Amino acid sequence: MNTEKVKLLIVDDDEDDFYLTSEYLKEIPSKQFDIIWASSFGEGVKRLSQIKFDLCFFDFLLGARTGIELLKEATEMGVTAPIILFTGKGDNQVDNEAMRLGAMDYLVKTDLDAEKLDRCIRYALERADVVKRLRENETRLKSIFEHMKEAIILKSSDGVIFYQNKTACELLGFEDTHEVKIIFKNFFAEEDAYKRFKQVLELNNSIDNFDIWLVNKNGERVLCSLSGSKQNDSEGNSYFLIVIQDITSRKKLERDRLLAEKSASTARLARTLAHEVRNPLTNIHLSLDQLEPELTDEELKLFTDIIRRNSRRINTLITELLESFKPQETVLSEVSVVELIERALSEALDRINLKKINLIKHFSKDCRLYLDQSKIKIAFLNLIINAIEAMEAEKGVLTISTVAHQEYFHVIIQDNGVGISQENLNRLFEPYFTLKTNGLGLGLAATLTILQSHHARVEVESELGGGTIFTIAFPFSEK
């Protein structure tokens, strides 16, 4: 700046004062000034709108208007040049107000000389350069924040969000506005989870990889990993920087992979077990075939009948077990998903009426997909019957919904039954695992095999006493 001319605007309605200030400026050897004079408030506004200045001097008294008002006007116009206000002696209130509104400095006119003016200009230009670099860094950082895949929010100590990047707006589903107070706590699916999060964050002043369910403005649950730290602004006020990663898809993929591996491992075990059991069963049948003609006592034949009948039962169980893991041969045809749900409901209607269960249906715009009608109907029916049996008579509410979301069509089957513990939830699709007193535990295993053959994903949310939600996601792209 020292080697170039400083483009300077002086707004002063007193011509004598303008010339005096100009003379002082000429006595400063280290700088050259290109001075433009505006003799009124209106002319000053006009000049500011036409020319980009390096430095501005505003006199406090400008006829009926003031330099403070011109300072406000310049700020609203987006003027970034440093502004110095000429004030009267002892006007501390004016001086403080000028600095609060963004004036770089102020000078008392009666004490003005070349040395003070030089020092004030040097300080103002250096400070303006620092502010400019800070603004550039702020803009750069803001641009980085806005383009990050992670959601970034800043919240005050009382939980009010005062900054959020674009990803945060998309993830949590709210507008980027400060007209309405947005409370971070309201996005937590469970109040206890927020209390744990807040406790750890305030105790350690930081938190890392805190996995929790958040709920966006549309009511959709999103599994997120939260990291954060306590910060302090220039005035010593504390706030919190929170980084949110949406790990829903990642966790789903991990769970699907583990489920597939577990299913494959169990299928191998089932095939081995079936082979080992069927060999002695064959020997038993052959032995009975040889033994029965030799028996004349009817009482002894009664025992051989029991042996044969139970051997067949064992063979049937083995066959059912193998069928539950057998890759499903699908016969695909274009069909309405809602129509398949209605068919499954019609077969379960007697059970629904018998237990006087309240059936609620929320179907979005219907979707036609390529599915094996008979097998998908069986899958729906298994889940519906499970929901019915989990609910108490006359108090049960069965809710079936469909939602088209991005690449998937979701079918949601929700009950208000006894729920499932986390330990049992992890074993839900295992063969022969059942919580029913008279069940075999093959229904959900067969259902999973059917859905996997259609490349559909199954998600289960449940807690003891809080009901269960099965969500089936059919990909639109599968044909």
C-alpha cells in the first residue's frame, strides 16, 4: 500500500476543514493520496456507490445528518474500506458508538495534525488488511464447511443452533434461517440419549463417535455418529462445535453383511446336520422294514409304528430346515405391492378380528415392482401374523404403511405388542429360534430367505414393552 496511491474519500461539509485535512495529508511523506471530497451526506453516499475507496474520513456533523448515520449507510452498502470518524472534543459517547458500528478509529478535529493523522491512517490500513485476511479465511472456511459431507452445527450453551452447514440442513430437514430458534435437543429420538450426550460433552469438553438415533423434521430416524468440542468466542462466551456423520447406510450394510454371513454359516451347518441325521434315519427305516414282517404281536407293532412315525417327523423337520435356507427360485411378474399387502391381510383377517385388533393402513402412492407374488405374500403374511400374536387382545394396534423413498420402496409393519429384547433381536432370523410356546422358529428364517432372493433389505426396531417395527426396503432398480 505504501508504493501505491491511497484512494481517499473525505466527507465534510466545511470546506476550510477539508483543505486543512488535505494539507496535513500532503505532509505525510510515506504515502500518496488520491483525494475525493464530498461536501454533503448525499454526495458522500453517491461517491461510495460509484467508487471503491481504500480509506474514508467522515465528519460527525453533516448538516441535518451525522457521520454515524453515514457509517450505518456505508455498512449496509457493503463498503469494506476502513472508515475514520472526525468527532468533537469530549464526545466519548459518539466515539464509542462509531467504534461499535465498525469505524476503524476516530480523531478529534481540534487536536488534528500530520503526525496523528499519519499514525491513525497507518493503523487503520494495517488493521483493515488484517480484517480483510480474516474475512477471506472465514469465507474459505465457510466454503469448506458448506461442501463437507459431514453435517456441521454450532450451538450455544443453552442448546440453540446458530450455525449449520448445507449438509446439516439436508440431514436434519430444516431451513437455513435464524428467524426461528432451532433447539438441538429436539432432534434426539430419545431424551435419555440427549442427557448422556450432554453429560459427556460438558464433563470432558469434547466427545467422539457417540452413536445415536436422530429424528429429522419429517419424522425419519437417522443413525448418526456425533463428535464435538467446546469452543470460546472472542468475548469468552462458550459454544459447542458438533460434527454429525450419517452412518445409517454403513450400519445397514454391515448388519446385512453379518446377517448374510451368519445365514450362510447356519445353512452349511444345517446341510451337514441333515446329512448326518438322515444316514441313521435311513438305517432305522431299513431295519423296520426288515423287522415288521417278523412281528406277530400287535403290541410290539404299536412300538414300531411309533418309531416310524417319529422318524418321518424328524425327516420332515430336516426337510423344512433345509427348505428355509434353499435359494428361492423366483417367478417374477409386475405386481402392485399394496395389492400383495391386501391379499396377505385378507388371509390374516380372521385372526385380526378374533383378537379385536385395530388395523391402520397408511399407503402412499402405489408402486408396481417385479416380484414373486406367492412368495412375497407369504413373507408379508408371516410378519403380519407375528405382529398379531405379539399383541394383547382388544388392545392391539397394527399399522401397515408404505413409503417411496429415494431408491427404495418401504413397507412398514408396526405393532404395539410385547416387543423384543436387544439380545433376542440379534437372533431373530435364526432357524428354530422362537419366543412362541408352540412355534418352530422357521417362519422368519424363511421370510428372510424370500426377501433376500428379491434383494430386499429388512430392518427391525424393537424394545421390550414398546412394540416392534419391521421395515422392508424393495429396490426400485431390481427387475
